[in-house]
Amino acid sequence: MRLIVKNRYRIIVFILIIFIMSFAMMGKAESGFTLKAEPAKLNSDTQINLSWPSITDASHYSLYRDDTLVANIDVDTQEFYLNFEDTGLVPNTDYEYKVIALMPNGSTIESELCSAKTATMRTPSIVSSHLDINNKEVTLSWVNNSLSAKTIIIKKIGIAEPIVTVSSKDSSVSFHDPSLSEGVPSSYVILSMDEQGATSPESTPAVLTPIELPRINASIDGRIVTITWDKLLDAEHFLLERAKYSSNSWGVWEAIKTTLPRDKNQVTDNIGSGTYRYRLYMENEEYRATSNISKPVTRLLAPSDLKCIPTVLGRIDLSWTNPPGKDFIINVERRDNPGEDFKIIASLDSNINSYFDAFSIEPNKSYYYKITARDGSSMAATPIYHISTGPPSPAKSLTLEILSPTKIGLNWQDSSNNESGFKVERKTDSGGFMEIALLPPNTTQYIDNVGDLSEYTYRVIPFNLAGDAPSYSNTVKAKTSLNKLPPRSLEVNAVANTQIDLSWEYDDLSNRSTVIERKMGEGGNWNIVKILGAGITNYSDIDLLPSTQFFYRVRTLLSDNVYSIPYPDNPEGTGVFTKIETPSNLKAIRQNSGAIKLTWTDMLQDETEFIIERSAKNGPFIKIATQKPGSNTWYDFDALDDIDYTYRIKAINPYNSSIYSNTYFVERLPQNPPENLSMDIISRNTAVLHWEIQNSNISKFMIDIRSKTSEPWKRIATLPAGIKSLVINNLEANTLYHVQVLAVSNSPSQEPYTSKNEFQFVMEHLEAPTNLVAKTLSPTQVILEWENISQKGMGIIIERSVNGGDFLEITRVGKDISRYLDNTVSAGNLCKYRLKSFSTNTFTDYSNTGVVRTLLPETFADLSFVPWAKNAIENLAALGVVQGKEYNAGKQPMFAPNDKITRAEFITLVIKAFSLDRTPVGTFSDVKPNHWYYKNVIIAKNMGIVTGMGDDYFYPNNPIKREDMAVILAKTYKILEIPLPHYNDSILDKYKDKGDISPYALASIASLNGEKIINGKSSHELAPQDYSTRAEAAVMIYNILKR
């Protein structure tokens, strides 16, 4: 008997052990609780990403790293409670992780261990390198790829010690490398170092090779400077600069040739007066350098204002004005006959400006002189001056002006350059001519005192040592009683570079003939240019020299060659410059660099400068620059790409200007570079690049790719404008690639312009979702369900087509999501759905297509009273969740929306809405199997959703309060392990009847109100103690189904 009892105990213990072990193994198998840890893709050396599956009843997850708590994650408060990013780690280090799933009381449900190792410290990426060749200064720029880096070290390959060390916060550095030599490559690398002294691998080297710089020379011939250098250049890298010496210092360098010839080693420059020097200059992404500076060159100007006068027998006196500068000599040259060569008769220093010639000067003979300035490389001479030692030429164009009743003024033209003086003769009335004045040479006027009753006749004759001129001037007679006033006003306006307009008025507006006089320059002589008939008061003086000052005055014509005093009555008259000759052929072209290049034709004088004006967006013209003379090119570096511009220029000097040139319009650059770049990865090594473009002026696309920012771009395709996708093969799996798409556009006002866009993608083969199923839930709701094969990528794109239309993206969900409720559809529509996975700008192929037709709504005749609930009621009726109360043949059914809903009716709605189909077990005292609501109420009881109201009674036919509905709904969510988010009850402060809420219902109402499931009856009233209507209950249930 004792043995039987003992064996019985052993059997029981054995069965218990087997049961416990089986239960434990079953729990382990069911949970599938695993911890996954892997380095992050971007910061793989300092960050490990951890993730784990959801555990039933877990309220917290505690995460440990190397037995140290690093995170305590609350399921109810944190958005992402199934993953964690562990940052700030040490590169190349192993870490042990443990995650513990905890119940609300703190007891452990499950725990799991795993390990992971951070990557080796990430290497910095050199993004640019630059060398100042003359100063041997290297500039490197980089991207620091490691968050652990505290120091950046720059080293030169072949040298053990670092060249320079900077903080990890820096992204560039410049340093002097005296060891650089022409033609010898030098390689530089960068590495990161953390606080412990650990370093990253070296970066890809930046290789710089100092080029041999050309030597430049400059020589001048006249106004043309020839600049040469000793070797052919890579023309696109160099430009020619020039500086001018003035005010005891050299001016700034300015670019005069931005494009040098590729096939020769010289250019020319057309300069004004002055001293200049030249250099070649280069600055691009890789190099900065200047050649030597050329020897200064000076353009020598000619002497001016040469005058030659025979002063005594056998001698001619010369005088002139020397040009600026000192480094030249003056040659006085003469020839005796027109066909002979000039001979130098004297060489003088540059400070001498006069000379007398007494060598073999004979009477009654012509001589020719010129003054030449000469330096080591050029010479310039005055115009030839012809002088005769015979009698002078007669005076011409004698006129009289009546100055007053007792004064007559004489004016004439001196047509000779060798007179010793002039004789003025007069006769009174019918008497004979008598000499009344002997005047010095170069005189052209005389004032005679007369009576006011007689008639006077005048003539003039020049003379010199050889005798009188061959004849007298013309004779002119006048009485002072003829006198009349001149015009009272004169306006003079330059309207063009060759035209000046004049207008005048007379005091008494009488019709008189008018004499117009003009002189060129302040030192010029007055000449009559036009005599106009009576009544004419304006005149256009044309065919004038550009940019020249002319003076005018007007008189009244009294008789033949007899005039009134002038207006204005002064020696200067009224002066104005003709306009400077207008710059022509203005063009403005956008360059690839972004600047706008202006060019024009320059026919102007040395002292002229140019005013450059610009209009933006059809606005007013604004001065933006001045350009010195001798140049016909200017670059607008401040122009913006996205603005239309119009340009014009004019020439000015200190006292004058031209009219404006032609205008030139430059359209904005295309502001629509390639966009929406995306990549469809179709296999482990092949992807399809897609892009879009809004610009219609595209001529071609160019596609470049590289896997590292330190590498140069590799051109993989050039495509015509109509193609907007490219298949790229031979890609390496799990590799980060950079791709750029360049669009080349053409326009008459710009060089071929390239706009571009780039993006990066990881060549990881994503799998499209599979087994997509679409089901209709209601006339306005479709549920989608699918399977996820790949756990990579960022998420899933859902696209929808309605009634055969195009597929359009409607949303994006996380990569772990496998179910989506589309509540943006309309009733009675054919809807098609498809999915694809994505990661940044890369995408998979599409899933299978899910097809569904949404239900037609079931309508009721009495819903016009509750328009706010109509949509909810009709949708729930179509789903079979609610039904009407009255059904009469041939008539629309009635819903009775304002009737109170009973406790049994509401529980029925909950069970149907949540699809809680179970086998009921048990009863309430007042809920028996023969009642229509038995199954639904008892299912709710079995699941713990309801417990009755005491004494085992449910009171199914009693109305239900709004706050009790909230409690039932919140409890249902929790039992189904989809608890509502927690909301503080302060969310209900907006309702004035918040205090009417029972304490047991406060948290439930706050959560449902926060999730917009239950709303107030008005903006200030919640009515928690009111009994709910059927319409209110339908809206609550419908809001649940929309979540």
C-alpha cells in the first residue's frame, strides 16, 4: 500500500513537470520575442538601431546596454515604442543589449539578448581641393562623416607628421606647403580622430599638381599692344588682365580678355593714352595663379597746336604743345617742296615747345613743317603745317554789325597764316577810301567810331614783309540808322551725335530775317552757317562732329552783310556738345557661369566712359556700372537666374553724353531643373531612374553617377529631350550612389545653359508587398490588407484608381504596416489599389492590384432631421451594423434617429462593429436565450465588456447614458489590446458641464473625445448624463470604424 502511494506521488510530480515545461515552451514559441540590433546606415560608427516585436500586456520595455539601463519606454506615451536609436557610441566597439517586456505591475513578461558592433570610424570625404600656385597655399574642404570625431587631421602622403590639425567643427582649412614643385603631383588625405585617440581610415587622396606658369611680354605699336606668352595655354583657365598707371600709382587689375585663343600664344589690345601693364590670371575650382607682370607700355600721343609765323626776313618761328609724359624726344622736321621727304632740322627735349628756323629761308617760297614725338617704340606727329614767305592771302567775308548809333563793328575771316597785320580802309558817303586802322596779325575784327547820319563803306587787306595781299576783301556799306534789335532768346539742344536744334524769339514777334553764327570749341572762330528768311524761328544744324562743343548766336539781318548785335551779346555765345557717338550693336548673353556678358561696338574717344543701365522685371532702368574707355565688354555678375533683364548703355564724359544704345532683353534662366528624381530598383544590380522637367526649351539630358562624393562624376548617358527615364545596370548591392540629371536648355539670349538636380540612394533590393486584398466596409470605406516580404526601406506607397482613372498616390504608411483603412472613397465606385515599397527616392515594382466596388448607401426617410448623422447612419446600414425600425412596402424605411437607444441595442452595435462573433456562455437574470439580443449581450459579458448592474441584472431595454457608452467603448478597445491613447481630462475643460461626468467615466470620455469618437452636443456642452439617441450612437460607432 505504501509503495502504491509513493508511486502515485511520483507520477503526479512527473506530470506537473511535463506540464510546466510544455507551458513554458509553448509560451516561448508563441511569443517569438526577439531583439534585433544593427548599425545605422548613416551613422554606422556611432549609432545602433534596435527593434523588437510587440508583447501582449506589456506596458513598458526596459533596454540595457552592457548591463546599464539606457531607456525605459512607455507603450502608452511614446510614439515609437518598439524600436530605439542608441547614439553617441564609440566606433569599432562591441555592445551587449537586453530588452525586458514589463507588465504594469513591474513583473517581467519576456526578455531577450543580442549583440552588435559599431562600424570603424567613418572617414571624412574631401569635397574640394584648391591650390594657389604662386603662394603655394592649399585649401581643402570636406564633410565630416563621423559624429565621434573631435579632431580632423590633414596629412600629405609621404610625410609622417600631420600638416595641420583642426577641430571637427571645421569643414575647410588653408595651409602653406613650401615643398610644392611645378609638375610634381602632391597627394593629401584627411582622417578623423576621437577623444580616445582612435582614428578613421584615410580619405581618398586629393591630388594637386602645380602647373608651370607662362611668362608674359607686352609691346606697343601706335595704339595697339601685342601681348605674348611663352607657351600655349589651356585657354579656358586663363584670362588677360590690365592695369593703368595714374595719380602716382597703379590702378586695379581688370579683365579685358575672358577667353584666350586656343591655337596661338598672343592677343592684341587697343588702348587709349597712358601707361599700362598686363598679366595672365587663372582662378577656377582647382587652381589660382598669376603669371609675371609685363613691362609697362605707354601709348605716345602727338604734339598739338603747331603754329608757324614768319617774323623777320629769313626766319620762321614755330610753337606747339607737347603731349603728356617725359620719356620721349621732340623732332622738328621740314621739307621745302611737296614731293620731298621731311628732314629733321632739330631734336629737342620733351620740355621744349618752341623753335625758330633761320636756315635758308627765302622770300616768296612755301615751307612745310611737322613736330614729331618719339620714344623707344613709337612716334606720333602733328599735322603738316604749310607756311609761305610771300604776300598773304586776301581777307574774306567782311561783315558789319551796327553796335550803336555811333559805332560799327567789322568782322572778317583771316585766310592767311603769314600776315604781319591788317589795314582797314573806309570811305564816307561818296568820298574815297582812306586807311583808318593798322592791326596786328591774326586779327579778325575792328570797331569804328562814326556819325549817325552818314553812309560808310569798308574794306580790309592783310600785309607782310613781302607786301600787301593781291586784293582787298569784299566791300560793305551801312548806315547806323538801319539798326534793329536782335532776337530776345535762343535755345540750343543737342538731339543726336551729329545734330543740334536751335529756336529763338523776337521781342515784338516781328518777321525778320535771321543770321545764325557758329563756332567750334571755345577757341574757334565765328562763322555764319545760315541766313533764314523772315518768320523762321528754328533751325536744325546737321552733319556735325560727334562729341564736339559748338557755340551759337543769332542776329537780325539789316542789309547785305550788315547785321545787328548778336544774341547773346558776348564772345562765348550759347554752347552745347553734340551727343557722343552712340555705342551700337549692344548684345547681352547669359553665360554658363551665371554672369551676363554685355558686348557693344565702341567708336568713341579715349576720355569717354560707358554707363550701363539695367531694368529688372520690366521696371525702371537703374545705373549698375561704369566701364572705362577702350573696352567693349562687361560682365554682370550680380544678375539673378530667375529674373528677366533688359540692358542699355550710353557713353559719357565730364560734360556730355550719347543717346542710349539699343536695348537688349535677357530672359530668365529656366527655373525648373529636373525634378521628382526617383529610382525603381528592379533587381539586385539594376535600377530605373525617372525624372520630370517643366522647361520646354530642353535640348538634351546628361546623367552622371558616382558612389563617393570625393570621386569625379561619371557620365553614363546623354539622352534627347523627350526621354525621362534610364535603366542603369551593373550597380553594386548595398552601395550608396549619387546621381545627377543635367538638363541643357537653349535660348537666343543665353549660352546653352545647364540646370541640374541630384539625389542619392542605397542600392538595396526592396521587395514589393504581395497578396493585396481590398474589401468594402461601407459605402465610404475600403479596407486593404497585404503581406510584407521585405523589412527594408522606409515604407509603403498606396495608390488608387477610381472608375478607370489614373492611379494616384493617396497615402504612405510605415514598412511594418500591413493594413490600411481608406475612408476617402465615395459610394458605388469601382476602386483599384496597388502598392510599392520605397526608401528615400527609390521604389519597387508594384504589388498585385486589389479591386473592389464600394457599397451603395441604404437610405431612410427620416434622416433630414439629423443631417449631421446622415452619412454615418447610411454607411452603417449598408454594412448591416444598424437597421431601421419601420419597413413598409413601396416606401423608404424609417430609422427613428431621435429615439433613445437601449442598452441591448447599443451592445449589439458594438459587437457588430468590432466583429466579436463568439459562442455565448451563460445568462443575465433578464437576458435569456429567447431574447433577440441574448447572443450579443452575453458575448459582451463573457469578454468582460459589461458586467451588469447588480443582482445579475442587465436591464437591456433601459436607455443608456452617453457616459456609459464611452466606458463600454474604451473597455472594448482595451480588451482587444488596441487601447486608446491617454488624454489628460483637461481636454474636457472646454465643456461647461465637465463636472457632471461620473468619476468612473472621466478617463474614458477624455480618450474618446481626444480621438474624436464622442463629441459634445454643442461646442460648450457634453451632456454626459443624457440618454443617447440612435443617431448619436450611430455617429460614435461610425467614428470607430473610420479609425
